[in-house]
Amino acid sequence: MNAMTNGMGFGDLGQIAVRAPIWDDSTVEKTYWGYIIRAADRDGWVVRGLQGVALFIGVASACAAFGMWLTPGALLHGEVALIKLILSGFLVGIAVVMLRYANRGTEVELQVDTNMNELREVVRNRVGKPTLLGRYRFDVVGGVFLDRARAGDGRAALMLRYRNTAQVLEVAVGPLHRMEALRDQLGQDLLAPKLAGLMRRA
């Protein structure tokens, strides 16, 4: 991986020491195991809209499943009762899936665990309960780069590339100088285990 020299790499690691620390940025929180990058500029309104639709479908499905047994003839035996049981179970299943999605939240964050050498993509709901969306080892990251076209004037989107594929993950969007510092820090943390492994094999 030509991460230290090309445009979609990890930047110049020698410049990290002279940049402003990333911990004074409201989108980054330092922890005892690493740090958390919060993607404050994601399309939250789209997710909230989808969650609103999911909430409506979930409530409607639960009401339909419950109401099915309150209608006249609800205590019928035989095939009718079996059909109602199967249909109500199906509706309850839909309700559970939809309500879980509706309550999942919109606050997406990337947890950089430098102790475990892994990235965790997590979403938090309104009360702060986390839901794990994905877990990735550092060595599956093929590059860390900035995409200025996605963010507009004076801003940039920090992106991760999965291996050497076209699949990318948007980490955060913010002022260019802040994203450059965060790119360099993230690049250093992701590269360190790989360099240590190469030195052990040498």
C-alpha cells in the first residue's frame, strides 16, 4: 500500500507532531482504549425520516396482530385459528424489526480501539444506548483520504477505503485543517500495527 505518498494515503506522518492536537475538536473524544470520532454531519434527517416510517409500520403491525384476536370469531378453532396464529406471528415479527430500527438512533460514531487494533462502527439512540453496526481489523483498511468534493468550500470529508476496493466509509466532515490532522492521526494509528508486524517478520 502506497499510503504515505499518494493522494489517497495516510498523509505525511512526520507532520503529526506540529499539527494542533485533535482532542480539542468536538467531533473527537479521547478514551482509555483509543478515541471516538463522531460523524456529526451525516444525513441524519434521511435516517430520521426512515425511522419515522419504520415506527408507523411497527405500531400498525402490532395493533393489527393484537386486534385480530379481538374481532368476532376470534375464538374459532381449527384452520381459522391456525391461520390467525400464523398471521399474527408474522405481524409481530414485522413490528419487532421495525420498532428496533426506529429506536436505533441516528448518532453514528467510529470507535478507534488502539488496544484491540480494531475499528467499530456504532450508532447511538436518543438515550445513548449503542448498537454495533460493524467491526473491522486495522489491516482491512486500504487507505485514509480526504474528499473535498463531498463537503464544499473549505471543508473535507474524511474517508476510509476497504482494502483496495471501491468500497469507502465516510468518517466525518469538517474544516479542512481539522480533517487533515484527524487523517494523519488515524493514519498513524492504523499503520503502526502493520509496520510492527513487518519489522517482526524481517
